[in-house]
Amino acid sequence: MAPELICLLLCTLSAPSLSGGDALLPAPQSISILSTNMKHFLTWSPVIVQGETVRYSVEFQGEYEREYANGSWIPISECSLTTATICNLTEDISASVAYKLRVRAELGATRSQWGTTKGFFNCAMTSLTPPQLRAVVDGHHLLVELADMGPSFQFRVLYWRKGQESRVQQKVLKEVSSVVHLDTMEAGAEYCVKAQTHVQAINRSSSFSPTQCVRAQGDKSMWLVTALISSAGFAVAVFTLPLLAWKISKIFQYSCCPAAVLPDTLKESEPPTQLILRGREEAEQCDLMVVVMPSEEVLQLWIQKAL
């Protein structure tokens, strides 16, 4: 047999078959874990096969599997034969132990080798971020709103009156409702608030959130008293000013144009109607006493008076 034919036969026999196929599909690369606020995700780069849809399967191995279960691996059902290149591990690796994870590509009956994370991952390695916080004023009450981050989280809230940083007060919130009351504020004073998250299971805390400052409202009782006094003053002014103006006008009238006082002799002692009737009676009496004299007698009478 020719050497070339022998070489071709050996190469054909040594090549992996399509049915086994583990070497025909490359293993996923760039495997890493992203973990923030106790939420853990495994990511990897996609395996590209032209015109085909590659699927992936993920498994994990914890401390128990390594030491007491002969190094077995546990599949993650949510990430079995998935087409995504990310897998949510949060529910499967919740214990504070060291985990290893691996992922492989699958195309039909063909499977790649496992791609495994470098080193171990522990939940305590998660990155903790400061809470989302909003300080609120309701009258004289200092309130705070905190975004819920899950049952594993507690919040350490610090608050103080601005300018009195040495008298910082603290409140630890294990359960977060929509709004939490912190303190009663002094009228018109400014208060500041900041907070950090804490996870008891891993005994770690985040950094503090940016400080937020809010100012309390003024004293409403004083405003109410002032408003009542102002209203009363306005009402008094509305009723008093017209009377005062009338009185002043009368004073000016009496000063500039005093009323003339008639002597007693000119005052009417009897009603005008009686005076008119009496005048008429006297006139009638005068008319009855008129005597018609001849002109000669009148002339003689006048001469006598002249002499």
C-alpha cells in the first residue's frame, strides 16, 4: 500500500466523528460573573456557527458538591439549552460559600467542551451600591423614601440638623415601607439625611448615598395668629374709616361755615300758620276802618296840619 494512502487512512480514522462531535464546537469564552446588590449573573461570549442557532447549558458546583458529592455538578434549569449568553444565578448560589461555574455550547447532538470560571465566586464578593433615597418634609415631620432592594437588605439612615453635625442621629430600618418617619423638625430649620445599605448575611455595607437637605416649614400657628389679627384689623378699618370721614367732614363744615344763631326776638313763638291767620284778621280789620272823605275836607285838613 502506498505511503500516501496509509497516511490518508490514518488521518480519517483519527478525525472525530460528527456523532460524538465534542471537538467540532468551540467552548464559550470570556466567562465572567457580574454581581451587584446580591444579584448574580454569569455571562460569556457567543459561539458563532453560520446559519445555525447555538444553545448553552450552565452548571454550578458548591462546597458540598466538591467535598461530599464526588465533585458533581448541578444543572441550572433556567439556563438549560438557552439561546441567551447570560444566566441569572441568584436563586441557585445564595449560600455564602465558594462556587465554581461552567457553561458549554450545544448544536443538535454536538456539544462543546465545558468553559469554566477562573477561580471561585462567593456571594460576599457582590458589589453593594448606596440606596436610592429621597428626603421629604411634611409640616414639621422629616420623612425619607427608600427604594426596596429585597429582603436581604437593611438600611442605616443618618440625619441631623444642618450646622449640628456633631449631633448626628441614626436609625436602622430592617423593613422598608413607602415612607419612613425620622424626626420632628424645628420650625424653619434645615435637616440633612444620608443612608447606606447593609447585608447581614455577608456582614458588608455599601458606601453612603449623597447627602440630601430639606428645610422645615415655618410656624403655622404664628402665621394663623397674624392672619387673624390682620383680618380683624381690616374689618375694623372697613367700618371705622367711613364714620371717621363723616365726622371729620362735619368738623370742617362747622369750622368754615358756622350756623347763624337768631336772636330770641326773631324766633317764632307761634307756628307759621297761626301768624298767617292773625295777619289776615288784622288786614281785614284795617279794611273795615277805612273812611272815604270828600276832597274839600281832605284839603282843609292838610292846610291845618301845614299851619
